[in-house]
Amino acid sequence: MELPQRVSIIEVGPRDGLQNEKQLVPAQEKIKFIKKLKASGIQEMELTSFVSPKWVPQMSDAEQIIEHCLDDSTRNLVLVPNEKGVSRLLSSACKNAAFFVGVSNTFNQKNINKSTRDSMEELAPLIKDLKRNGFFVRACLSTAFYCPYEGKVDEQEVLALSEEFAALGVDELSVADTIGLANPQEVFELFSLLKHHLPSTLLIAAHFHDTRGMALANIFSALQAGIDRFDTSAGGLGGCPFAPGATGNVATEDAVFMLNRMGISTGIQLEPLLEAVEFIAPFVSRGLQSRQFLLSKTGKGALG
Amino acid sequence: MELPQRVSIIEVGPRDGLQNEKQLVPAQEKIKFIKKLKASGIQEMELTSFVSPKWVPQMSDAEQIIEHCLDDSTRNLVLVPNEKGVSRLLSSACKNAAFFVGVSNTFNQKNINKSTRDSMEELAPLIKDLKRNGFFVRACLSTAFYCPYEGKVDEQEVLALSEEFAALGVDELSVADTIGLANPQEVFELFSLLKHHLPSTLLIAAHFHDTRGMALANIFSALQAGIDRFDTSAGGLGGCPFAPGATGNVATEDAVFMLNRMGISTGIQLEPLLEAVEFIAPFVSRGLQSRQFLLSKTGKGALG
């Protein structure tokens, strides 16, 4: 069994994780959280989002977060949903953009009131423009496995959309199992297909939700398909709106624990990472459920 | 990626799951629970245990459970720790025995106050005798990956002990990651080794704890090593005494969900299985944490 020897973690807690959090987290606490995450060795991170403050008040401090958290040793990504977001990005010092589109047309429609096709037409010139200006661009494909409305998503559609993004010159794809329903075999198949057909220079990250407890199995499966980049969220922050009560993003500390145990280097230290999780826990409304966080409470810890 | 097309689930909830439960569950409720589990399609089960009622009051109703729960369509296993247990088994109508031994000597010593070697010397004649009398015998190897006292367990020791059991004529081995610390790569390696060296007629089951969230990843990995038998516990019943607050055995419903989704037949229906979990939930002191159980509470269910 051949697995990558090194894996990159893209921490999405400060953006994807906190975005759905109803309780407003003060900007200075987010900044402390982000700095603690970086201190644990995290080198790539979704920092915040240039979405409308009216729709997502939690992200209304985006400029402030960027001002205090940019640094040379981390790839700091900011989500830009549209032209307005891009113009805010261009006014900031951040040079890394993340775009989102749902592979499932119905999901995209319900999520941002546009068809997938219309989204692509809006995003294409923005992406090309950012690329011309030397930006790092990440494209996030949500509902790449299942859509809560349409069911199973055709992997050829995922490939076609991925190729479209590749042609636009994006640097990275993040391919997401948004509702946490993909099984490890489907994960192996889709990522094998993408690795086979997409340019080897294109970075491919896998984004799993742990709604049905399969996230670590899916990471293990994706590793076997040659994937060496994973989106994860400290503390498992971020809910899946389709399954209240269930956990959302796979927890960074659980993924890092498993990877470290397999001798796969992540560059991340578990102890300071758990300190970051401990720090943010009081600011989120639901109790954090990651295994490493719960174990750290028992004093029995990692056992090695 | 080649995986078995069919998998056998050995349900351990009524024995391994309830055994550590402080609150006594009345025998008639256990019987209802067991019948509900069987109604979901479960065909192999650890029913109860002939341990000393003084040490484990929860299992003092073993004879009663057996009297009401034996049937021809299920392999009903009863744990027998020693000669006393075997003599109780011989007085019952049950023809399937399970023995336990820790691969780690320190663990075995702390657990039952005997060295692993002394345990084997005690069990060998009992096993041979039961085999002569047509019994089905299962040998459970605990701490087959890690010991809470000794750390990493040498896989050659696991193989040697397995070969010893094979020579005694046991029908099945259950190889356990007792403290839930094994990673998927170690799982693949140990089970590949065992499959390679042990007689192909010997059944091999994998027994995982979800303490660190790796149980489904480990099942997926063991499948790749050719393992097609898994011990699981309805509701994730059963704690790991070394990690209070963390979950214990992998939940049957979470394993069945993943296997079913991969098109691997288990013969078990999720809905009646969740009814059995729902039934036992009020009798256990800690809240059940399986993903399928939590999802069933949200009404969002399995989504397919």
C-alpha cells in the first residue's frame, strides 16, 4: 500500500467553520485563534470571506482579519463569491482567492440563486483577471459526490467542471463531499479519475464532512488515490446545514492524529493545535466533538 | 480496488457492550433487545458471558438469556473465561464458545491476573475438549495492536498466538484493537500478514474501537486486506475503560451504513437495527453517540 509521505492541510475553520456560527466571534478573538493555528504548524488557511456583511455578519470583519493575519509563511486564502468580493480582495493585501461553485445545479441554484453555468460565466473573467495579476486561485467544487436535492452526482460532471477550472488557470481544486455521504470506494474512484485526467501541476485537495463518521476512511481512501491535500477544520468547526446535530467538517486534529500515526508528515503539532481548539471552544454554540478534543479532556490524550 | 462482496457482522452489543454498563439492564429487556437485533438481520452475536456474577453482576442472567435467545438461524456465542465458565456452557444448550486472551502479557496480567502463557495453558485443554464435542470456538485476541501498558505490540507475537489457536482447532479468530489506537496502515499490514500465514479455513474477524474516530477507516483498510468479518456493537455500546468519554466499540449501524453504501452486502437492514438501538438507549448510562443514531434523531436520516 503506497501512500504519500507528506500531506498538506488546508485549515478551513476560521472561514468555513465559523461562517455558520450564529454567535458573533469578536475579531480580536478570531485573530488570536488564527495565530494559535499557525503556531501549530498550519501553513495554508481559509482566513475569512468577502461575502456580504448583510448575509453573513460573522464575516463582516474580513478586512480586519486580513490586516492582522497575513504573513509570509502561510498561504492565506480568502473566499470571494463574486465581483464585489474580488474588488474587496484587490483592495486588500491578500493574494490568494477561493471561489465556490456547486457541481449540482439545483444546489448552486438554492445556495446562491444561480445555475452552475451562470456561476461559471460570472467567475471565469474574474479568475482569469486574478491569474493575470499573479494571484493564487483555488476553486472549490461543492456537492462533488452527492447533492441533497439531486442525489448522486455524475463523476463525469465533476471532471468536466474541473477541466473547465483547469483551463481557466486555477492553481488548486478543492473537491467536496458537502453532505458527508460519499463512501470510501466512491472517493477512491472519483479522485483516481481526477488524478488521471487533470494536469499534474494542478493541486487537488479533498474536502470531507464527518456527518456519517466516514471522513477519516475517506481521507485514507483519497491518500490511496494519490491525494496529498486535505481541507480540515480545527475542532470540527462548521455544521452541515442538512444534518443538524451531526458534526460537519472533519476535525483537523483527528485528521492530523491519524496522518501522524501513519508516519505521514503534516508539519502540524497536535498539542498546540488542541490549544487552539480549546481557545475557540467557548465561542461556538455547539460543543466540539472531535475525538482528540474529547480525549484531551480525559487526560488520557493521544497515548503516543 | 477489490473488496469482499459480502461481509459478516458479529454483533457484540449484548455482551461486550453491556458488560461494562454499571446500570443493570433487566433480563427481559436484554432479551427484547437481542430479538430486535436478530430481526434486523444479524446472524452472529455475542449473547452473554459466563463470568462470575460477583465480578460482573450485569451478566448474572446468562442462563436466562441463553434459554430465551437461542435459535437456529443465528450463531449465538457465549464468552467463557475459564473452566467454571465452560462447565456452565456445557450445562446450557449453547454450542458456540468465545475465549479471550491478551496478546500483551501485561494487559492479560492486569485484566485477569494471569500471564498470557498461563492463560493459554488453561484454555488449551478446554478448547480441545469443546472442539471434540462439536462446538464452534472463537478466540478473541485483545491488545493485538497496542497495549495501554506496553505500547506497540509486535505483529509476530499476534501471528504466533494466532497460529497456536489455529493448531488448537479454533474456528474463528477475532483480532482486536482494544484501545482504538491502530491506524489503517497498521491494520492493513497485520491482517495481510495473518491472511497470508493462517489456514484459509480459519475465520478471521476484525474488532475495532472508535476511540480516535479511526474505526471505519480501519474497517475499510481491513476489507482491502481481505477481511470479511467484523465485530461491531449496536449503538456503539461498550466503553473503552482507558478513555472515558470516548466511544468504545464501532457502532453496528455506522459500519452497516458504510458497507451497504459501498454495495457490500451485510444482510442487515438499517431501519430495524436503529429501532433496536433506540430501544436500548434508555437503559445505558451514557448517551449513545453513533452517527446513524444521531442522524435518525434529526429526521434527516440516511439520505438514501
